[in-house]
Amino acid sequence: MAGEREFDCDLVIIGAGLTGLSLACWLLELSAQKQQPLPTLHLLEPRKEYHNDRTWCFWDSEHHPFRHLISHRWPHWQVSSGERSVSQSSEQTPYAMLPAGSVYQHALARIESCPGFSLRQGITVEAISDSADGVLISTNAGQWRARAVIDTRPPEATRVDEKLGFWQVFTGYEIHCPGHGYDAGMAKLMDFQPCQEHICFMYLLPLDRDNLLVEWTAFHPGGEWPDCQARLEAWLDERGFEDYTVTRSESGKLPMMPVSPSRQQGRIVRAGVGGGWMRAATGYHFSNCQRNCAELAGQILAAAASGHWHFHPPESRKHWLDWMDRVFLRALRRHPETAPDWFLDLFSATTAEQMARFMNDQPRWGDAVAVAAALPSIPFLRAVMP
Ligand SMILES: Cc1cc2nc3c(=O)[nH]c(=O)nc-3n(C[C@H](O)[C@H](O)[C@H](O)COP(=O)(O)OP(=O)(O)OC[C@H]3O[C@@H](n4cnc5c(N)ncnc54)[C@H](O)[C@@H]3O)c2cc1C
């Protein structure tokens, strides 16, 4: 830890989850590519051990430092409700899965191999304050001084407004179930389930002939949380799954709502879900996170070269897309019972490539027009008004 005026390192990244680790890997990749010097970097992370605690899925269309670790690709995907189903197919932009365990292992090894980088585990940041020439970071294990900070902690409760969206709550099991019978090329993104209080669906990814990821998901307005695990187990019972073994489980509670901006430029920048990078209308974050980390890594390398430690937030997602999402979430909150029809209409009126771009936060104007045209005009025009 530092004395009064010296720095422990150029840059501190608070939190070594998806964003913190991605940013470190992008820094290593871009510095090698551009032959630019790396800053000295400390990542401060509370967890003492990493587990394979989640999978990241997205439409696989772009380069990123973890692309070679993708474990599964599905060229077909489907949304369904009762007897009705809509499928889309793309060999070019398949739906893909990245196990967190592989990402953690790869990123930790890359960080370990870089002399100027250091991952400090068991460290919880309690406060940060900046001055004219640096940032003071107070933790459970003392203080750090750095020239700049990227803060990837989750958003504070005061920065999300649940009246503007939903919580996406889910519990998933990876199960070993020999000969389960599901098509290994088809990702079932949403199979809507009858639900009184909120929007519920099963998410089902066949991993091979004998293994599946099955997840019960709810878009929930807040209040009393649904018991997703009980719903998932009831669904497995109803479907006659008997001889299965749970090999891994995951659960989450993601804010599908705008995250209000906090401190967004200067020596301290928020990043990741806490920086509003996750897409409010979908809960997808991975692809946008990679784009934003690439941009931020470019800014950091430029700062290390110039000595001018001042960042601005990456803005890879268009503002009009955030506006469309707000309207969509408002309409969905007012008419949750129509969600299955709206999602099925959306997938039937768009091409696979349009949907992949739209879901990956990279729609063209034509994609946005196709999406808007697929949805009923009256509830959506009304939802333009708060
Ligand atoms: C089970 C699960 C499955 C998901 N699946 C997908 C998916 O398929 N596709 C997709 O796009 N998105 C998915 N998401 C959403 C999102 O991509 C992930 O939540 C992702 O991990 C968010 O990245 P992040 O860096 O913002 O947060 P995190 O990965 O959670 O990283 C934040 C880090 O900050 C650390 N931290 C917290 N408090 C402090 C503190 N006080 N001091 C220091 N460090 C701190 C945490 O320990 C953590 O390591 C999923 C989320 C979950 C929970």
C-alpha cells in the first residue's frame, strides 16, 4: 500500500468479474497488437475462489479474447407458447455459450503471466475518492492509491428504478439425462409457461445428446420473489424427467431496467452492469461488455502513453435503442399477459440476422423498423408516454 504521495499502480479495476477480467484481457491483447506500453494494474476482488458459476450466451458474430473458449453453438433458436412456435436459423451468427469457468481460468492465467498486473483476492472496496492527481481506494485491507479507477461493482439499489422495468429472476440446472430427446442444434430461448402473476418461461439449451441446461425464468415487477427452483423442479417432474443428475446450477436476479448514470467520466469510470452496460430489455450483457472493454482498453493505453488519466464512458449502444427498450418495458409492464404473443410476433416478423444484430445491441435502422413494425401500434404508442 502507498505512502502519502506515491502510487501503488497506474490503474485499479474494482471487481474481477466479467468486466474486470475482460478489460484486463483486452488491455493485454491491444497492447501487443499496437505495441503500446501497458499500465501497471491491480484488480481488487472480494471472492477468494472462482467457480463455474454461470454461462454467458450471446450471438456469436465478433472477435473477443474468449471466443476460442466457446463450448457450444446452436444454429437454430426458437420461441414458443403452447402450440405456437417460431424458429430462426443462422449458420453465420449462431447462438453461443461460454462457460464462466473457462473464462475465469483463461483470464487469471493471462493476468498471472503479466509482470505489471496483479489480482488481489479477498479485497472488498469500501470507498473511493479522487483528487487532482489520483484516486484513493479504501478497502477492508487498507488503502490503495492509483492514477485512475475503473469501478465494475454492481449498481447500488438507488440507481435502479424497478417501476421502469422488471427483475429477471432465474434458476437453472445443468442436468445429465441420457437420451433426453431434444434437438442438439436448437436453443429454446423462451418457452412461455402459464403464470398468474408475472411473465414466465423455460430456457432450454441441449448441450449434447445426454446433457441439457434448463432454466426457469421470470420477468418480475418486484415484491415477493417467485421460487424459481421449485418451479423448475415442478417443470422437470411434469415433463417426466426422472433419471437425471444435476451437474451444475446457477441463479440470478438481473435488473431489466435503466441504470441511472453515476460518475461517468474523469479518473473514475463505472463499467459493466453497474455502468449501465447490460441491455435493459433483454438482460444480455456479454457482447456489449466486450465492445465497451475494447474501447475502454484503447483509452487506458492512450492514457498510459500520454500521462493524461481522463476517461469518458464507452458508448457502443445507440441512445435510440435504449429509448426503444424503455418503451418496450413500459408496454410489457402494462400488458404482461400479452408477452408471449408479442415475442412470437417479433421473431416471426424478423430474419435471424436481424434478430441476432438486435439482441447483440447492434441493430441497423432496418432491423429496428422491422422490430417496431412487428409489435401492435396502440399499446406501444401509448407506452411512448411515461
Ligand atoms: C447466472 C447468470 C447467468 C448470466 N447469463 C448471461 C448470459 O447468458 N448472457 C449475458 O449476456 N449475460 C448474462 N448474465 C448477465 C451478466 O452478463 C453477468 O451478470 C455478468 O457477470 C456481469 O458482469 P459484471 O462485470 O458487470 O459483473 P460481475 O461479473 O458480477 O462482476 C462484478 C465484480 O465486482 C465484485 N465486487 C462486488 N462488490 C465489490 C466490492 N465492494 N469491492 C470489490 N469488488 C466487488 C464482485 O465480486 C464481482 O466479481 C448472467 C448473469 C448471471 C448471474
